[in-house]
Amino acid sequence: MDTDKWVNAFNRVVCSFFMSNDVKNRDKCTRFSKSEKTRPQGGFGMKERLINSLLVAIGGAAGSLLRYLVSIIIPIQPYYTLAVNITGSFLLGYFMIIFAIPKHKKLKLILGTGFCGGFTTMSTFSLEIYKMSFLFAMVYVATTLVLSFMFVLLGMKLAKYSIKEGAQS
């Protein structure tokens, strides 16, 4: 059994996962082998990607917990899902503008991708639609989509206003 073949195959899988958008370093993946002479230094930024993944997981856990707490406060389906999706849309729109600056990349990951991803709930939304009568489902889908879109825009406008006001003071 040729170990280099297995190492190189594993490397191609890892590189395609971790470096699919990293054009500058993509060619380093093809040169990786067991030999230290050809192994690129720096670990492909895997430490940063692991930290980013953990930030998303922490944000997702917090968002999921808050979604569960909202379901206790508003115990009537589909209203808690609607409230969560609209609020999450607002927050995501706000976070994407506020954290658009590259130095806020970590906050964008933890709050935008993690928290809002864990807080909003497409799977529950879809299951609830399945359980509804056709007419009520269509009204619910339209209401959710329109209000979610409006609240994304509202969050973005509020964020832009906050930035403008902060710059003036």
C-alpha cells in the first residue's frame, strides 16, 4: 500500500474543502506530500478557518437557544416562526451593513452567519407549510417572504443611518 497516494488523496480533499476560494494558494495543494521540502509552510490558514468555524458554531448555538426561548414565549405555531424569521431578517440585514468592513469579519461570522443562521428557521417554516391548508399556507408563505424582505431592507437602512450618524458625531 502506497502511503504517499493516500496522503496526496487526503490532501486534495482537504484542500478542495478549505481552499476552494483561495486562488492565491490553490496551487500549493497540488505540491503537498509527505516530504517536508515540498510542504507549504503556514498550514494553509487552517487554524483561522477552524477558529471561524467555531465562531459560527457558537453564534449558531446562541441563535438556536434564543429561537427555542421565543417558542416558549410565543407558544403558538406558526406565529413564533414568523416572529423569528422576520426578526432574524432584520438582524441579518443590519449586521451585513454594519460588519461589511473587513476588520469586522469575525463579528459578521458569529452574528450574521452563526447567530442569524441558528435563529431563523427555514426547516420549521417548511414543515409548518406542509401541515397547513393550501389557502392558509399560501398566505403564510407570502406574508413571511414579504415581511422578511422588508425587514432585511429596514435593517440595512437602519445600519446605514447608524453609520452616517456615527460619522457626523
